[in-house]
Amino acid sequence: MALSADTPIQTGIETDVALAARGDASAFERLYRTHVARIHSLTRRMLSSDEADEVTQDIFVRTWQKLSQFRGDSAFTTWLHRLAVNVVIERRRTFAIQRERMAPDPAVLDSLPVAPPRADLTVDFEHAIGQLPPGAREVFLLHDVEGYKHREIAVMLGVATGTSKRQLHRARMLMRKHLNG
Amino acid sequence: MHEEWTDKLSDYLDDELSPRERQAVESHLRGCAECAAVLDDLTRVVERAQRLDRRPPRADLWDGIAARIETRGAAPRRVSFTLPQLAAAAVVLIAASAGIAWQFADRAASRSADIARSTEAQSRASSGYEAPAEREPSAERSNIDIAHVSFADAQYDAAVSDFEKALQNGRRRLDKTTIAIVEHNLQIIDQAIEQARQALETDPANDYLSGHLVDARRRKLDLLRRAAALTIESD
Ligand SMILES: [Zn+2]
């Protein structure tokens, strides 16, 4: 079967972007509905469930404001996602000090016992991501979940590529313990 | 565990090693079951991460966003229709929704919605009033059941041709990017329609294909309608 399910969806997105950039709020609502699950999942995992709703709203408001700057040289989804990551990282920086104070010592996390097996493995895996030390979690989400390259992550986070690689490996080694549940 | 080797395994997995390092890792892996098992685990971690599902928020966040994009001076612009344009648009919408054989969950309700929409449109038109740019019948049609599609659908074809004409007439008022997007999308949709039509000839009872065809045709009409609306947008 040669029919592609993706094509019509992408078609709708491009048209809606053009309309939304001209001030069409209904077109923008359709863009919101198409992308909200991905954006909300990103914010929920990078920050916390408590912050995810508010930050997701911030991201879409910012997107609306910046739509006229979207040049179409990348896919809209890619552009939106990059904007979302920037908002999230900005937010993390703003709250970095409080966050560090509240976060448990990474060394303690490394030595945590393996979580007991649960029926819902996906939830267990998600939960385990939330337990990663902040730096490792960030890189793991950006690289393995969201598909960014180390050099992109290095720029986003303002770290060396080598740091991004080390954090990723650290995260994966910790996540290993949650595979056999 | 050989940390000096396992520390290289993520880079190995991501193809970040030099050819020489890569070879060294590979030859170690051939002789070390323990490190090979770690690599296997890391591979599974990455696969699991890539498969994580994306869940929407529990609450609908749109209202909060809509409130903020309207109150910050970025209110959506409105498009002025002339009376004949508006009347024509209303007629076309009714023709289109009646012409395509959709079976609405509640046919009566949706018909009256269409009539209400056209009545409202006409009354705004006759008072020379501004109409909102967006009239969105497609949202209501997203959860419909499809009965069947008539290929030789004169009314649908007429609606499409009306919009094509409107688009052609107003083409100069669209920027190049918009024209390119619209034309590109029309081409894709036409291909999808043609594919579905051909596939249905060999498998006429296939509900998925019927749905796909109806959807593609709806998209085409919707795209043309919105593109035509852009051509009459006033600044
Ligand atoms: Zn080894």
C-alpha cells in the first residue's frame, strides 16, 4: 500500500503555519493540538509535572509571538521543538539555585538500589528518568528521547561536547538497572 | 566490569569513535561477554527511550494560551469579505457539505449548524460587517462515520473549481512562499486522492480507503477555501 498517513498531516501543518503567522488563532489552535503531547512530554520530563502545564503554555505563547520569524527553512515541528527546549533550559537556569538546593546528591542516586519490578514497565522507566541526576537527565532526554546530536546539545546547554557525551553515558548506565523489571 | 572499555560503549553505540578506537572496542567485545552484555543493555536503554510515548496534558491548556495571545496586543487580524464573496462562500460550503456523502452522527444537528452558519454569514454580509476570518466546518467533521463516497460528485467538483478560480484571481495578492506552500500541498493531496481512488477500484469495500479518500478530499476543499480566504485578506 503506497498511501502515506504522514503526508496529509504535514500538509495541514504547513498551511496552518502560514495562516497562524497571519494572525489566524484557529489555525494556531490546530497547531497546538497537533504538537501539545510532544511539547508537554518534553517539559514534564525535563522539569517536573508541576511546572509542565505552565511552561507548555509559555512555549506556545512564545511560538505565537515568534511565528513571523519562522522562515520555513526547517520543518515547523523542528523549529517549535527547538524553541521549546530553549524555554525549558532558560527556566532551568532561572531556578537553578533553588533546584540545586532541593535536589538530592547525585552520588546518593548512583548508589540507589535497583527499583523493584512493576507491572507497568513504561511508567517505571519514566520514573527512573525522573530520578537521574539533573545533568545526566537533561542530556539523556535531549539525545536519546528527543534525538538531538551531542554538538547541538553542547550549544543548547553551553557545555563541551565531551561533557554531553559523559553525561549521556552516565545516564544510560543508570537506566540500565531499570531494564530488567 | 572493565570500566575502561564500558566507558567507551555509549560512544561506540552512537558511532562517535575514531575507526581505530572502534576496532579496538570491537576486538575487546569479541572476547569479553561481560562488556558485550553491557553493550546489549545500553542498546536496549536507547531503544526504550526512543519508544517513550508522548502524553498530552491532563487538562486542556488551550484556553489559557488563547487568553494570552489575544490580550497581549497580538489579537488575530480579521478579514473583511465583500457581500458577494461572503454569499458565495456560504453557498459553496453548503454545497460541499451536502455533496459529499458524509453520514453525520447527528445529521439533523449538523445541517442546522450549516444553515445557521450561512444565515449568520449572510446577515453579516448584508450589514456590511466584518466577518471572522475563520469559519471552520472541518473540526466538526473529524469524528464522522463514513458511509460511502461518490466519485462523480458534481457539487464537490463545482466547489473545488469555484475556489480554484477565486485563488487564481487573487493569486497576485499572495506572497511567493504562500503560493508555493499551497501548490505543493495541493499536489500532495491530489496524489493522495488519486492513490486512494485507484486502490478503491480494486478494493471497493475497504473502509480505511474510503475514509482516506474522504479525508483527502475534505483537506483539498479546506486548503482551497483557506487559500482563497488569504487572497481577500485586507491589511
Ligand atoms: Zn570487558
